[in-house]
Amino acid sequence: MAYRVEKVAEDIKHKMNTAMSKDLSEINIGLVTISKVVLSPDLKNAKIYVTLLGNKESNDKCIDRLNFRKKHIRFMLGKQLSVKYIPDIHFYYDDTLDTAERVFKILNDLKKNENTNP
């Protein structure tokens, strides 16, 4: 990835984390953290990966709510960014933590089985 793309992606990540904590509390989906932003080389499309904590609904419903509000979120982002084009944003659930938890559980189970069967 080019240096400019990485720099803008990090800037978007920082600005979005601030916006999620302050301006979007009315969505009622719990704590939203931006874990990763992937920009296209032309800076016109952004895939935003989020982790969700404390939500009462399924992750898919929460992502749908964020995608429903993406015009408003993009407008807020446009006020804070200083780039020629504000990228079109799409939200995705980042399941890295869930995957890591499953792998950790499997490894612990294997270790327990190894200790019980010498």
C-alpha cells in the first residue's frame, strides 16, 4: 500500500473512533471501535472494520444500522478530513477477536487432553 493511502487510512481510523464515541451514541449499539480501515488506491472507497462490545442485538443488525447511517457518518467525516474526495464507506464486522478466542480455546482443550493422557 502506498504511504499516502496508509496515512489517510490511519487518519480516517482515528477520526472515526472519535466520532463513534461522541456523535453516534444515539444508535444504541454499544461500544464501537474501528479496528482497521482499508482504502482503495484512488482513496474513493473505504472498508471500515469494526468491533462491537456491549450490544444487545446481533452483530449483523448492528452493522446494518451503521451502514444505514453511513451518509451521516460520511458527512461528519468530511468535516474533519482534508482530502479532495471523501471516500464512500462500508462497514464490516471484524471477527478477529472471535477467531482468536476460538483458537485459544482449542489450544487449551488440546493441552488439557495431553495432560490427562500421558
